[in-house]
Amino acid sequence: MARSGSGSGSVGLLLLRPRIVLFGDSITEFSFEECGWGATIAHRLARKCDVLNRGLSGYNTRWGKIVLPRLINKDSDAKKTVAVTIFFGANDSALKEVNPKQHVPLDEYVENLRAMIQYLRSVDITEDKVILVTPPPLHEASWEKECMAKGEKLNRLNSTTGEYAKACVKVAEECGTSVIDLWTLMQKNNQGFCCYLSDGLHLSAEGNRFLANQLWSLLEQKTSSLPVLLPYWRNVDHLNPEASLLPSPQD
């Protein structure tokens, strides 16, 4: 229990909650929208753990690697971190000849993922707390409509996105992290995957539910032993609430 404040009448006790950090591109940034996968996870852990959205729309691993130390470091209480998701690839896999600003070559993408995992280890967030997420499949016809509406050409291909997804899985295997292979899971048994996407690239409500369920299957065990924050209201002594709501002197 950390102490905060110096006023004579101040309780001066700060509850430091465990946390999960969601790091990635727009699919992560949008995850706190209504029915978003991040919001679903946050709801399930509302009394146990903070879920922090650190999604950055349009970013790739080249930029993500640079900013990660500004988002997570030892000073930000990394030891309280239960898990970190790293969810990049949708922008890295953009076609270089059409979208050079966001494109990152496949070999650099791999090295950037490794570098981020290594950095997290350096601030005491070990590989068992890291979850890589591959980009989802790309529905080219739907995404091409989005591109044309902006006066642009189709700037991504599902086959190319798949190469980045496979590379992400390989990095996870080599580095010892967990991985959610969305690209493969959403196309399992050659099933149609358009329902998982709102515009051919970003997740629909169904896609958000799908990812939330996949992620929860990994997080449930990591968070099952976390205590519920503060007592249930029926268990608070209304005649002496301080006894229920404040720690004992030895805590």
C-alpha cells in the first residue's frame, strides 16, 4: 500500500491496482468503443485490475518501438503489470508502392517485435506476461471501397497480411510469449470472415467479441488470483465504515 498526501486530515493511502496494458494500432485504440474488445476485458476486470488503452491509430512497429519506453517503464510501476498485448501488423503490411509511410519490411517487423519484447523484459515484464496478437485477415473488396472513397488505390492484400501474421506467430514461439493468431483463427476451415470486420480492416462488433473471447481465455488464469478491490457493499460495517474500508496499521 503506497502512501500519498501529507495533509493532517488526509487518509494518505493510495490503492495501487494491478494493470493490463493494451498496446497497438487503431484496432487497439478503437477497442474501448461500444462493444469493443478492450472495453469487454475492462468490464470483466472492473473490481480487480485496470485495463489501459495505449492504442495509436495508424502506427506501425517502427513507431511503436520508439514510443513504448514512454508508455511503460519501471517508474510507471511495471511490477504491477499483469499482462501487455502487442497488436501490430495491419499497418506494417501495407503495400510499399502504394503506402510507403506506414509500410515496414517484413524482416524489420520481426526485429521490431523482438525489440519490444526485449524492452519489456528489461523493465521486469517477463515473456509470460506478453501476448502478441497478429493482424486480422483483410477483406480486400470492402477495404478497397474505403480506399476509393478517399481517392486512393487498394493499399493492402490479405496474402501479404498473412505473411506478417505468420511472422508474428514465429516471433512468439521463439521468444516464449503467448500469441493470438487472428489471421488464421478468423479464416479457420475456409470460413467467411467478412462478419468480423467493419470495413475490411477494422473489427466489427462480432470481431470484437471474437477477440475478447480469445484474449480472455489467456487472461482469465493470469487474473483469477487477483483479489477484488475493496469489500462488497453489503459487507461494509455501516456503523464503522473505516474499519472495513481502510487497511489495518500492520498492512
